[in-house]
Amino acid sequence: MSTSQNDGDKKRTPPDKSTVILLLGTMGDTTWRMFIPIIGFAVLGLFFDKQLHTTPWIMIVAMAFGVWLAYVLVRRQMKKVQE
């Protein structure tokens, strides 16, 4: 078993609290942008399917729209973060 002399000299510094907070904030922001539109439109689609007796077609279309909307929202957020 060989170890280099520099292995003991290297110390990892923990990230700043501000970096951790920024990362957690970005993760939380991304999460709501992904799940709220998808789940919201799926529930809305279920409601209209029950009202119009078209199960499951409106829910599928509404959920597909929710996925597209989530994609657009996350893409906008990532562009903003990269700037």
C-alpha cells in the first residue's frame, strides 16, 4: 500500500454557507417549476374528464401541456442562472 506524502497535507474546505443556501434555493425553485405544472394540470384534467365523461383523454392532454410548461420554466431558470 503506497501513499504519497501530499495526501495528508490536503485538507478539504467546506463550502460557504451562502453557496449551500444558493444551491438549496436553486434546487427548491427547480422542483416547484417541475412538479406544480405537471401535477396541477393532471388534477385539472381529471376534474374535466369527470365532468365531461371523457376519461382519460383530457387528463393526458393536460398533463402533456404541464410537462411542456415545466420544461419551459426550468429552461428559463437555467438560462437565468447561467448569466
